[in-house]
Amino acid sequence: MIKVGIIGSTGYAGQELVRLLLQHKETEIVWYGSHSYSNQDYSSIFGNMTKLVNVTCLEDNIEELSKQADVIFTATPQGLCASIVNETVLSQTKIIDLSADFRLKDIDIYESWYGIEHKSPQFIKEAIYGLCEINRDAVRNARLIANPGCYPTCSILSIYPLAKEGLIDMDTLIIDAKSGVSGAGRSAKVGNLYCEINESIKAYNVTTHRHTPEIEEQLSYASGKKVILNFTPHLVPMNRGILITGYATLKKELSYEQVKEVYNKYYKNEYFIRVLEKDVCPETRWVEGSNFVDINIKIDKRTNRVIIMGAMDNLVKGAAGQAVQNMNLMFGLQEMEGLQIVPLFP
């Protein structure tokens, strides 16, 4: 059994890790870490865990945890993992970080967009960007994984084949994205109160969202050129789910069937990516609670643009599910272990 520790187990992503790992045949959770709820019963915080988790939350002591766990998930705010990781810890265990601390390779970009000093830049080069469908081989041999952000996961996977094949003008790429409220985390914020978000939709962090440089960096690797794009997120009144719509100019005239074949080239053997049938638009309701990403495209011949659509669950494939997928690869397990979950509907 793989012994697992979770730092930040009482956030939305942390609780989702617990839910997934309890169903995993090869794992045992040995540490439910939580600074906010230390010494409280885990099931008193999440009533869905009653009779399933009969333990109390522990403080986030990574030195002690690294001696007990084969892998540590850090489901914490930006800056924490970078402040506690060190060579001693990494020599004893593997780390899958769900924050942004090791996603960006340029420390200046990280510090500029996140507004904090990076505490362990010596590990940035080593960290592997854990987008399994693209970096699978590197993930297998990693000891430090930068688990991708939710918006970047949906955006990159939806656009990657077109960028990789050089079929779109990357300078024309615009991404419009929408997310459920759980994407903002579990901490109390006035803007996330029921009366503030119900029956409303709004754009936020326009031109300044922190996931922008992450999307740009990964699509730059894919396309072989520096990508600068407009990314605009929106908050919608639902618990979970992400829908992205990308717009880009095609470099040459292509039919839907030709573009669909490009997606099949990259994703036909990817279990968690579902390229939908023609004219079927992705919907968040069909991926809720699962690790699937639904993708499709439309060709607008009038404007010579391609419209790229992707939908996924921000807490599963956008966070905890992808983290478990990374863990499976790191320990030589079946990649789908613990993640073959049928989407929840209604």
C-alpha cells in the first residue's frame, strides 16, 4: 500500500483528494493535515465522511510526515509548499503540489503574478508539470510534481493539438472561461456568499488572472513560439465545473473532419479525454464529479476561425483527480486506478 499524507486536507481540493483516495485500492491515508482544524475530527468538518474517516486532523508537520508517507499532497495556498520543501524531505518522499509554486519555470514571472517571494527556487527546474496526457514519461520519474491549475488544464488540453500541429495563429488566441464557485476555495469571502453570486455571472481578474502565464508557458512549449493571449475568467453560480471557449484564426482552410482527425491523433488512446461527436458542445453537467475532459471544435468558415470548447470538473481533473493520476504514474500503477468514476447526474 502507498502511504499518503495530505497537507491542506480540509479545503475543497483536499477533501476531494480524501474522497478519491478512500476508493483507491492501493493507498492508505496516514495523515490528514489541517492548520485551521488541527485536533478536530475530520468527519465533524465534512459530514459526508462520517463512518468513513474516524481520525483527527494533524498540524502540517512536513518533516514528520515525510518519514511516514510515500507521497505527500500539498493542497495549500501559494507559497506554503515552496516554504517547507527541502532536500531532506524530497530524499524521503515524493511531493505533488496542488498550488502554483512550481508550475512556472521563470521565477520572475511567478513573483510578479503571485506577488510573493519564491522560497525554494532551487527546485523549480526539477519540478515536472503534471499534465499527464502531455508529460506522462517525465511524471513517472519525478519526485516533485507541479499539479496544473484548473483553468490551465482545461485550456491547454483543449487547444494543445492545434498548437502542436501549428494549425492556428497563436497571436490571435483568446480564451473565455467560466468556473463554479468551488474554484475560489473554501475560505470565507463576501464575493462568494450565496446572495452575492446567485442569479448572476461576472468576469473577474480581467487581464490579471494568475493562471494566464501558466497557460501561455505551456502553449508556448507546444507551439514552439512565445504565446501571449487574452484569458478572461467568469464566475457562475454553480458548485463545480469549468467551461472554456477558445477562439483562434486558422492558418489554412480546414474542414471539421480534418481538425477532428488531429484531435484523434493526440487523444484517441487517452481515457480521460473525450472528443465529442460533431455538433455536440461540451457541458459541465456531463463531467461533474469525474476526471473526464470533454472537448469539441467548430469551424467558422465565414471568419476562418476555429472555436475550441472544453468542459471538466475543476475539483477532479482540475485538482485532486489529476493529482491522483500523477501519483498513479509515479508509482507504476494503472493510470486510471481510483479514477474510473461515472460522472454524477443529475
